[in-house]
Amino acid sequence: MSRIAAAIEDLVGNTPLFEPVRVEERLGIRAHLLCKLEGQNPAGSSKDRAALSMLRAAEEAGMIHPGDTLVEQTSGNTGIALAAMAVPKGYRCDIFLEAGVTRERKKILLALGCRLRSRGDIPGISKEEVLAHPYEEASLAEIRAYCKAMGPRYHFLDQTTNPNNPLAHVRTTGPEIWRDTDGKVDALVLMAGTGGTLRGLSQYLREKNPKIRIIAAEPAPCSRRCEKNPNCQIIDGVLDFDDHPDHTASYFITHDLYDRCLEVSAKEADETARLVARTEGLLFGTSGAAALSAAIRLAKDPAYDGKNLVVIIPDGGGKYLSSPLYGI
Ligand code: PMP
């Protein structure tokens, strides 16, 4: 019995590429929209790859030891992935949540034994300060200060600057896409949070095929939460970057990584998610549905007829059922 997995890490990667042929037919699309279903990773998202990659690198460098606490800032998916990978290895996790994380994600983190953290838990930040800025997330410096105050067994892996985040996609996601398409990829469409997936895949796939078109999608202005519009519907886990100088929206994101950027609203993503659910029977998360919306827009251009567009679907829809995604 050589194919029995004996640890969660053995189940990471090798996610399928799925072509929603019924959606293509209904919309009259002649390109092939090849959706990489990252929600089929064991903890439910593309972040399983990044979390495992960061964890293994820290272990190999002798930086962390069982019993230590791993600290991370996350919209949910990295926290969930890290918590899941950490359990059998004997690490604890303290997770600082970003604003607007769905109830399901918090409950999954709690089920995996995490401690949920917020700015109010950081030494030196007063209750008054937290009340005055309820939407402010803990900054990286504040999380570093938290680890320092908690002692030497607390480690911040920091997905936003850790090179093992994009490397996970150079080493695994990219080669899987190349293998499963027999090297016939004309375009890649994806959104970005830390930009780890964008950086890793752009690097790997351009090296394989310098003519590949990398299309990055970002939330449209109406779907960006800000002080003036705190209750707007967002696209979970991703951010806008095209108007920001290199490395400022996120450390890993630079303009040279992509050929074109398209804006997608949360409403458009919802419509695509519902279409996929009712046509193919699959529940996509919002960022994947948004990336597919961008790919559908591109594919309507006859220049893409017969071409293969790989679309990254970072997670499934199950964690968003309390959000407006499916309108239920
Ligand atoms: N979609 C979702 C739902 C995510 O949680 C994330 C990670 N924050 C992304 C997309 C973007 O992935 P990356 O951090 O690699 O840019």
C-alpha cells in the first residue's frame, strides 16, 4: 500500500484543473477556462502550500520547535492552513484576524485549536485606542512587538515577506499547471493578497513560456473597504495593487509580474459564483469567482478563441455561506 497518506502535509497539492464547459457553452465562450481548484487542498485553500512551505523552511533552519507558538496575520486561509499543518507537528497557533473575516473561518480556526487575537491583545495598545479605530488591523510591527513581549517561543512566520510563500508556487503549483496542460498555457488569470501566488506563478510560467499572458485582477473601487465605506461588500483575502508603487500594496507585488490588470466588483464575482454553482454544481469562493469573472470578460474577445486560460480558484464557497456570496 504505497499510496496511503499518513499526515495532512501528504495531502497538499496536486489539485485538479477543471473546465466549466457548461458555463462556456452558455456564455458562448470558445476559449478553455481551466480552473485550478485549490479548495481541494486538505485545509481548503491555496494557502496550504504557502503555510507548509514556510513551516518546513523554519523547521529546517532550526528556528521553531514543537511546543512553540506560531503567530500569523491572516484573512483566515493562511491561519487555517498553518493551524492545520501545525497540529500534527505539535505547534500552537495565535492568529490575528483581518477585519470582515466570515464566521465560518473563525469557527474553523477555533476548531483547530487556535487562539484568535486582535490589536487589543498587543501589550501597549489601550482599549481607548482600539475603540477609536475599530477597523484597524494589527500592523506587522505590532505583531512583532507581540511576539517579543510573549517570549522566545513565539514566532511570526509573516506570509507577507516570507520568500517561502511565493516559492511554494514555484515548486508546486506552477509545475502542476505545466504538467496538467501538457505545457499549453496561453494565459494565467488570478487575484492577489500577499501576491505570493502571483509572484511564484508568474516567475515559473514565464520561464517555461515567455509569451504567456499574466492577467491580474483586483477588486473594483466599490468593493474596497475603507473608512468612508466600512460596510461595503469585499472580495475576501485579496487587495488592489495596480495604482500602488511596487512593493507597497504588498511586498511581493511589482508591476513587472503581470501584463494587464482588470477590476472586478464583489457583485460581479457573486453573479459568477452563482452561475458556476447552478451550472456546474461547484461552490467557488469569492476571489476565485472574481478571477473567473475577469477570465470570462477576456475570453469574450475572439483573440482568445481556442486558447487555454488557467484561472486560480484559491478556495471553495463553503466558508462564505454567511456572506452575501450566494444570496442565501
Ligand atoms: N484568495 C483568497 C480567498 C485568499 O485567502 C488569498 C490569500 N490571502 C488569496 C486569494 C491570494 O493569495 P496570495 O496571498 O498568494 O496572493
